[in-house]
Amino acid sequence: MNKLKDFTKKYGFYLAVGVISVSAVGAAIVLSQNTTQVDNPNGAYVEDVLDQNVDVEEDNLEDVGLTGDEASETLEPSTSDEIIEVEEGNVDESVDVASNPAEAPKESEDDLVAETFSSTTADQEETPFFAEGDNMVWPVDGEVIVPFKDDSTSHWYSTALEQTMRTYGICISADEGEAIKAPAKGVVVDIIDDATTLDSMKLVGNVGQVIVIDHGNGYTTELGIQEGTADMDLLGQTVDAMQVLGEAGKATGPFADLGTNVYMRVKHGDDYVDPTTILGMREEVAGVDMGHTAD
């Protein structure tokens, strides 16, 4: 005992330092292990916790009768698979709509606006071209050499035919080859080679080629150009007033002995109109030869 006391007194300080050192080293080792678990959440410690949770869920599934592959499918739902199924469903719906247009959503009548030619390009003020009270221009620059005669007037006598007749229009003198102009804006609806093929012209006689212009509003003009020529390219075209339609030629039929002239007839519906009542005034016309009036 006395020896232990002597040893303690002699070496006690060194023993105390040794114990403290060993304690410090042990504490450092324990602290290092705890720090590793906290700083490494993806380590073995976390995996142990997840395994425990999975085991609990498997136990619960076995309690409700799900085992094996069924339990595996329940434990591992694939979010990506759900998204793919939804996207495929949308694609299938699109394909169904494309293959069955009748199933596509329909626009309401309020959203639909019917597009027509007139709503895009046509000018509704273009027609009618001619209205009551408007004037026509002279188709050639000559004088009236055959007057207007209809059923309400006396007959006109044709020296070429040596007979009386109704003219239902007028003849205007012209130079051979002179340009024949459209009396008003309209559509060239017909160019007839032989006037006698028209029933209405049989009462007048052969005035050669006839250019028929529809001016709208029921007004039409028929120009007998005798042995002149018409611009056939204008057939079916809209022409403006003063636009050249052809050239004047030698007179034929009932007007053959009067020199080159153009026969002009105007109709409003089924009624014949005296062209001189709607032709504009011209300073260059010195006078009017009313032709031969039968007694």
C-alpha cells in the first residue's frame, strides 16, 4: 500500500494527463462518426431508413392481399408512364378529330363570315352603268342622215329599197375606216355578223355587222356598222364610253345610197328610244338631215 501511494504521488500527474488524452481521442472519434451521418444524407444511414419504410409498406400491402408483382407495381408507380399515357391520349384524340372532321368543334354562325367575290373585289357601284337622264356620246362624228321612225310616227322612205319603212333608230354619216366609239359604258354582249338573223332587224333590213352593248338598267345599244369591221376581242368585255369598237365601212341595205354611215338603235327594255334625245350636244354638228319623209 505504501508503495502504491508513493507511486501515485510520484507519477499521479502523468496518469491524469494520460486519462484525459485518451478521453479526448475517444470523444473526437465519436463526434467524427456523427458528423459523417449528418453530412452524408445519401449514405448508409439514410438507406437503412428507406429500407425500413419499404418493409413497412410491404407489410401493409400483404395485409390487404397484394403480394409479389402486384405489390411491386403498387410500390413503384411511374410518373413518367402516367404522363406518356396522358400525352398518347391527347394524340389519339387529335387523330380521331382529323379522321372524323364531323367530330371537330364547330364554330358558331356568329364567328363565320361568308366570303364572296363581291365582298372582296367587286365594286357594287359599277352597275348599272346607265341611268335615266344620262347622256350618250356620238359613236362617230357625222350628222344624222336617217331620222328615228317608230310605230307612232310617219314612215321613212328608202330610195335604195324604193319603199317606206320604220327605222327604229338613226343613221349617222361617217368616213370609211373611221373609228366607231362606244356611246356609253357597258358590256359587249354580242357581235352579230348578219343583222338579218335578228328578228327585230328584219323590219329594218341589212345593216351589216351589229355590235350589241348592255349599258345596265335595261338600256341597250345596237350599232349596225354596215360593211365595217368590229373588234371581236371585245366580245364579253366591259367597255368605257368613247372606247373604240371597230371601224366604219360602206353602207348596205336600205341605207346603201347614203354613203358610209353607222346605224344606231337604243332600247330601254322592250321600248325603242330616239337616240337623238339622249345623245349629248356637239358643236361640230352643223345640221341634221332628216332624210326622206313619205307623204
